Amino acid sequence: MEKKYQSEALMVSHQSAESLFRLGEISESEMREFDEMCLVHEPEEKYNAEPSAELEHRQSPLTLSLGN
């Protein structure tokens, strides 16, 4: 998955932090803070237990072929 940054300046900051992290100069928790600050976070899709109206009215291909 490609990283998306808030801005070009934050991209440079994040890449610098990644280098420091690989060298052991910043901790994992500090790196997480850079992730939170610099990366665009997509909202998580929530599972919807209720079927949409479109799905409720569709018949399966097997049902259609049997004429039900």
C-alpha cells in the first residue's frame, strides 16, 4: 500500500524520521507519532450487518434459471 502524505513538507519529515528509526535514533512509539502526524489516514470501512435494499431485491442466478 502506497503511503499518502498530508503535504510535501510532512513527506520529507516522515522520510527523515524513517531513516532515524532504521538507525535506532528514535523509538517505535516516536515513529508512530510521525505516522499519525504526517500520513493521510483513510476512514476504516465498518461492517454493516443489514443488507442494502438493492441486495434484498436481487435473486441469485440459480433461482432465476429455475423460474422461481
